[in-house]
Amino acid sequence: MEAIIVHGPQGSGKTRNAEAIRTALVLNGIVDPWVPGDAVLPGHLHLTNVNPSEDFRPGTAMSLEAAMHKVRARN
């Protein structure tokens, strides 16, 4: 199962919405905070204030806005 990294500024609501995002993306757990260089756990939602590098496949890193769009689409 793929890991997902959601990024956004501090105070943007990543942690507050983490469970809804995790559920919408069908992931097993939440890593908060995640910083570049930390392990990326398969099947987990990783929350960060840092926009991850381009090293991640498309769809594995997304902005908080994109993640919340998926939450709204699922509801």
C-alpha cells in the first residue's frame, strides 16, 4: 500500500483533519509530524509543513487543499 504525504503551512488544519483524510484515502495510520529524511511508512498518511521534493511519484504527495478535496468527494 502506498504512503501519502500531505503538506501545508503550520496551523492550516492538517492535524485537525488528519483522521478524515486518512479515512478518505484508505490508509492505516498517521505520522505527524513527518520531515524530509524520515522514513516513509507504507499505508500511512504523513503530515508535514515542508513541501516534499519532486522525488515522490505523482499522487503520493499532495497539498492539504488537494487532500481535503478528496475528503469532500468521498462524503
